[in-house]
Amino acid sequence: MGRSTRIAGILACAALLAACQFTHTEYGPALAEDAVVESLAYMPPNHGGGMGVGMTFGGDIAITSNSVNMPEAFATVFLCKHGKFVVNGHKDMWQRLRQGQKVSVTYREIFHVTKDGDREISRVPVGLDFLDAG
């Protein structure tokens, strides 16, 4: 391999490394919006199980059993100027809110940001990160 071929190879590799794009997640600043607590839902913890009988491809009988543990769950439905949205979890918030209560909901926008080195190429909103309501 000649010297000029090696130099061209090194320059090509350097150009590829310099042009690497990467995408990561960023959060916008905290935002607030007025809302009303439309409803509060609670599902107590539950345990279930069962058995089943089936047949294998070889013609043998197969017996199976399963067990499912479901933890307690909390959900709050808010109504704001953009419509309804549900927040799951947040037990402490769920306990202090009441149906019909007027609240200020705080949240952040979630973005997938693509960069080429230090230069931002795109910023795409992909969701909302609920913070609190009170």
C-alpha cells in the first residue's frame, strides 16, 4: 500500500468520525397549566393464578400453572384546555387530590435531539414528563 493510499484512508476515517451523529433525550423547562381533577381511580393489589391443560406437538398431555401478582395502582384523570390526560402512579399526589379540585399541573416536554458534533440537527418532541399537580 502506497503512502498516498494510507493518507487517503486515514483522512476518510477521520471524516467518518467527525461526521458521527448521535441522538439523546433532553427535557425542556418546567411548564405549568391549569386543570381540574376529573376523576381518581384506585386498583387494590391482587393475586391470581390458574392451571391449564394442553397437548404438545408430539401428542403428549401438558399441564401448566401460572401465578400473577398485581401491585396496587393509582390513576388521576385531569381535564385541561387541551383535553383529558391520565397520570398513573404518584400515590402521594393521588392521596391529596379530590375530584373537582382545581390544580396547577407542572410538566416538562421530552425531546429526542440529534447532533452532529456540537451542531444540533433536529429536536423532536416525543412526550411529556409529568412532575406534579397542586
